[in-house]
Amino acid sequence: MSIPKKLPSLPSTQPSSAEAEAFIGGAPNKEVYPWEHQDVRSDLLVSMSTRVPEKLMLQMEWLLSKSAGRRLHARQSKQTFVIEAMEAYVRKELTKRGVPSDRQ
């Protein structure tokens, strides 16, 4: 019995983009980001204490004072302002890195 010198070639079929994404999406080593963990709650607010330069704080407070008439709870407006600014920055940085910020 002789050993064949060349193995038969398989037909080359390229998966569609959707098939490739579905395959990758089901891969066991797919990266799961910390914010995608099943125990992360969207209704839980955590405290973050940070130091802010006085000039920046005064600028933010000035901006808030100019828009105070549009908000019902002036006490919450500073918190809302900071959260919205942070969310916009984080979304931008994640997008730059090719990471979907709204994936679940």
C-alpha cells in the first residue's frame, strides 16, 4: 500500500460576515468587560470622591447657575452635570478602542 504524496484539497469557502460574527460571539474566550458582568446593577449608584481644581469647580458652578431655571432639583444638578460629562467621555474613549459601550 502506498502513501499518497499529496493530501486532497478541501473546497475553500469563506464564511459570511454574519456567520463569522456569530462564531466569534459564541467563542468561550470572548472578553467580558467588567460592566457586562451579570451582577452589575444599573440602578446602583456608587460614591466617588475626588479633588477638583478650584477654577474648574467655579466654572462648572457658573455653568450650572446659568441653566438652573431649566432644572427642578438644583441640588442634583451638579451630580447630573458630572455624570453626563463622564458618560460622554467614557463612551468616546471606548469607541476609540473599538469597545461597544452599550453591549449587553
